[in-house]
Amino acid sequence: MTTILQPDHATIPGVSEPVKSRAARRVHGLSDRAIAWLFVAPTIALLLAINIFPLIWMIRLSFTNLNLSMSYLPLRFVGLDNFRDILTDEDVWFRLQTTAQFVISSVALQVVVGFGLALLINRQFRGHSFWTTIILLPMMLSPAVVGNFWTLLLQPQIGPFNYLISLFTGVPPSSFSMTGQVSLAPWTIVLVDTWMWAPYVMLICLAGLRSIPDYIYEAAEVDRASAWRQFWSITLPMTVPFLMLAVLFRAIENFKMFDMVNLLTSGGPGSTTELVSISLKRAAFEKWRTGYSSALAIILFVTVFGAANIYVKTLNKVKQR
Amino acid sequence: MTAAATRSTAHSIVEASPRTKAFAGGLVILYAVITILPLLWIVATAFKSQSDAIAYPPKVIFEPTLEGYVNLFTVRTRQTPDFIAKLPPPETWYDKLVRKRDMVIAGPSKVVPRFVNSLIIGFGSTFLAVFLGTLAAYAFSRFRIPLADDLLFFILSTRMMPPVAVAIPIYLMYRQLNLTDTRLGMILLYTAVNVSLAVWLLKGFIDEIPREYEEAALVDGYTRLQALRKVVLPQAVTGIAATAIFCLIFSWNEYAFAVLLTSGEAQTMPPFIPFIIGEGGQDWPAVAAATTLFVVPIVMFTVLLRKHLLRGITFGAVRK
């Protein structure tokens, strides 16, 4: 009767063991080690199938002349030719330069804005939680959708951005185009990226600021350290690991930036905002130069892999705090 | 007591002075308002008529209309006024709205199928990623796995890879397997990307559940699996839910894979929205309407996730 009332008890050995299916008994007999492998294996298998196998295939392709728009051509192994072509191509270096400029300026701006906001929010004024949530919204949105609607906002004449600028400066709103002008477009992608991701830096810096124990500041007060001195000797050094985390992650993400910029300027005007990912997309999915683009992709992989390595080391360092 | 009183009124870093607070608050609110303006502009544009949306100077005050939403959900054809006059009277409010512009509704647009794709692919990949991720995270958290750190790094590094670069071999592979432009293909791909986040996040959550609970259950005669199901999972429910929302947001927002690997059947919302075309270019009210509908769930999730946001964006490393 007890077994009927408390079916859970049935699992305890000795207390009227019910008949188990064969599968259940087999599972019962599994060692911890077997369970560990059984649990990890599907994830690893999926990643091998979707990431590693294609990657190896791509490495093979990078040594070929495969071009999907001319697949009638016989597949030929060309050795390291693709890599040589890429590394000696001035255009590729130009794209890398464009990308580096974008990464450096956007991350720098995000650090300034994000860290500044974090310092302000850390003052714990009334309602800070509500306003923080509002500020966080952009980074949760789809970068593609963001890039798309900013093209409306930034349109000369009809867009509110140019109109606002002209209200403040008197420059006619149709006299400049944020996305269509060679001198402005590189800054436009930095601006929109900062709008989207400064909150990310802010959130991580805020965690850094909150991890500093109060007693350190109290000790500094006792020693009559100025607010300036406290910032340079306590606040900044103790937030740096967190800042590093944010900077590394943003740098990696922006290095491979595709979606937002593709919709905002699609690499233009001309190729002023053609980041490496956009250029890769053109080579692979418009010109269909699969062999060549595989080689370029591998160069990007190696770069990101190296950066990811440093990132994970920083992650683990922050975790110990 | 006097000492305590002076301390709270004087400058203590722990508690900022009211003046500093007001100043900081003012600046933050200013930034928040500037941040939210572009979003509000889009929400407003969705209620503008075509001509109001592209008016110069940009219109802040306008007569709201649902045309944008109607245009989003329908395909229309332009007709002569004579033809429209001969038609039977409009049956619905949206028929009426469209006819005012000398148009007739020809059928539903593709937005609903695209939305459904986003939902199916989003929930499908989230479910799979969280399921696989929970198992793997439990194993990494509780068992000694050889080379665990290297495996975890490998898992995370797959997420860091540039999507355009990953898409090249996936495109070729999917072509061979007939998975191009299928929901299954997209679900598998997003699962692979999400599972890395799920493993890292969930490992953090499970690490926080004291081992003693399970050990007590094991002593009571539970098997490992029963202990996982009846002791660990109930404790990890919040973490699992937060992880699921993060995975869902990723799949929902993803663009690069979607635009490169789907073209019709399995296309999701992000590659679809920019190509909502009216007569003479982008139909901005309809685009804005689609954007609004697309973004609303994200805003809700952000509010829900607020407490776990930091964890989610740092792969579980920063917990506060």
C-alpha cells in the first residue's frame, strides 16, 4: 500500500523494488564515467558535424581553384596559390585596414561611453535600474534590423538625424549624407555600432565597479586620498580585468562584423566601409570564388581563434575574482 | 551617534551625495532618452502614411493610420478609380483603407510564413541547444572529464567564428545533403551555435547548486539520472530558462546565416524585413511595422532577463 501512495519510494533499493524495464536497469548500471561521456558526446558530435567537418573540408578547398559559377572547370589543386594571392592583394590589405580602423575606433568609443555610463549609474540615483534597462535595449536587438532602420533615420532630408543636426548647427540637412559620403560613412558605422554596444561595455564595467569592496574606499578616505587619486589608484585598476573582457569580446565581434554594416552601408560608398566579412561574402557568394574565399576564411579563422584564446584566459581570470 | 550622522551627510564614496546623484541621474536619463529615440521613431513611423513617412521636414506630429500594418500583411495591386468604383462595397476596414489609395488587396503577403519560420527555427534550435547543453554542462560540472578545459574552449571557440566564413563550407555541405533553405538545416546550424553558449552558461548555474543535495539523493538510492532529474534540474530551472531565452534571442536575431543559406521556404524575419518593398523602394511604414512586431518580444525578454543579462553576455563568467 505504501508503494502505491508513495511511488517515489519505490526507487529506493530494498523497499519493494518494482519491475524495471531493461533500459532502466541498464541505465542504473551505468558508471559515472559512462554517463559523463554519454552527456558530452552529443554536443561534441554536433559541433564536429556542423563546425569541424566543414572546416576541414574548407581547408581542402582552400588549396583548389574551385569556382561555383564556373563549376565546369576541372577541379585543380593549386597549392598555396590562393594564400599567396590574398596576402599579396592590395585590396585585401585595404579591407583589413578598414576593418582595423572600425574595430579600434568603435571599441574605443564604446569604452569611453560605456565606462562613463557605468561610473554614473554606480552612483545609485533613484530609478537607475529602470533607466539602465532602457539603455540596454539596443544591444538585444537584431543587428540586421538595426542597420536597416538606421538607414531611414540617417537619410538626408527625410531622416530625423540630419534634421536634428541641422537644427543645432544650421547646416542644411540635405547637404550631407551619413551613409553615402566617403568622409562620413566610416564614422556612421562606428556611431551606430556604439549606439548598439556601449551598453554592453557599461554592463560589464558596472559589474567590475560593484566588485570593489567598500572598505578600500573607506581606507582611502581615511588616508585623505583625493577623488581623482581614488579613481586612478582604486577604481580603474580594479575594473581593468572586466574592461579587458568587454574590449576583447567587442573587438572579436567587430572584427567579424557583417550584418549591421551590410544593411547600413553594404560596404559603400564605393568600398569605404567594406569590412573583411563583407568582402568575404562578395568573394564567396557573389563571385563564387570558393577556393579563394576558403583561403581568406581560414586566415580569418586563425585570427579569431588566437583572439578567442586570449579572451577565454581573461574570462577565467575574471571568474576567479 | 554624531559620528555616524556626519558620515552619512559628508562625502562617503559608498553613498554619493544627493547633488552628485542628481547630476549622475540627469546625465544617464539624457543618454537613455537619446538611446530610445531611434526606436520610438520606428514605432511612430509604423503608424504613418507613406507620404508622411518620407515627408520633409520629418513629421513628428501626424495623423496615425494602420496603413503600414495593412501593407505589411497584404499584397496589393493598383487599379483605376473606375474599376474600384464598380467593385462591391468594401467588406472590411482594411479593404476600405487600401481602396482609398486606389489599390485592391490581392492576397496575403509573405510576412506570416516568415514569422512562423522565425518561431519554428527559434524554438526548435533553442530546445535542442538547451537539452544538449544541460547534459553536457552537468557532465562538465560534476564529473572529471579528461581535457575538460580544452573541450570547453573548443566548444566556446566554435561560437566565436565569423559566420560568413562558417557559411562557405556549410553552404556546400547543405547542398549535398539537400538541407539548403530548409528549417531543419537552420535549426541544426543555430543549435550548433547556441549549444556553446548553453554549455557555458548552464555549467555556471549548475556549479552553483551544492553537490551535497545530489549526494544525499544518491545515498538515498537514487541513480545519477534520477538525481539529475529530481534534484538538480528543479534547482537549475531559473538558469535553464534564462539560457533558453538567450538562445532564442540569438536565433531570432540572426542574419548572416539566414541571408546566405535561405532564400524562400526557410527564410526568417531578419533577411525579410529590409526587403519589404512598396511602389518605388522600401515601404517604410510597413518596414517599421515589421520591425516593431519583431522587436516587441525582445524588449519583453530583456526586461525578464535583466537579472541574468550580465551572465548571458559573458558566457557565465561574471555573475553579479
